Amino acid sequence: MPELNLKFTLPEERDEAKVAQEGDSWKGVAWDLDNRLRGLIKHAGDDVPEEKLEAYQEIRGWLYDNMEAHGVFLG
């Protein structure tokens, strides 16, 4: 079975090690943000101003564009 081992020189690379350890948590944050925006867009009632709906869509688009630019994806 393939293995991947990451090594960091501490304390010099402490920040890099922390980023590597928290990757899954950050993905969860992005996933939650995307789902929240999706829900706000999908379930927007007639009382939601069009400007607000457009802002939700713009933010969601920016999230996807930014993830793609960094080579990361939620799926």
C-alpha cells in the first residue's frame, strides 16, 4: 500500500507543519461556506433583495475560482 510521509524541521517549519495538519479542517470550512451560500441562494424567498442574492452568487463564484487557482477542489 502506498504511503506518504511529511517531514518538517521544528521549530523552523512549525507554521508549515500546522498548515499541513489543519488541511482537512480548512476544507471543512470551505465546504460549509459553499453549502451555506448554496442554501441561501436556493431557498431565497421573494423577500430577499436581488442585490443580496447576486452578492451570494458572486461570493460563491469567487470561492470556486480561488480554489481552482490554487488547485484544490471540494469534491
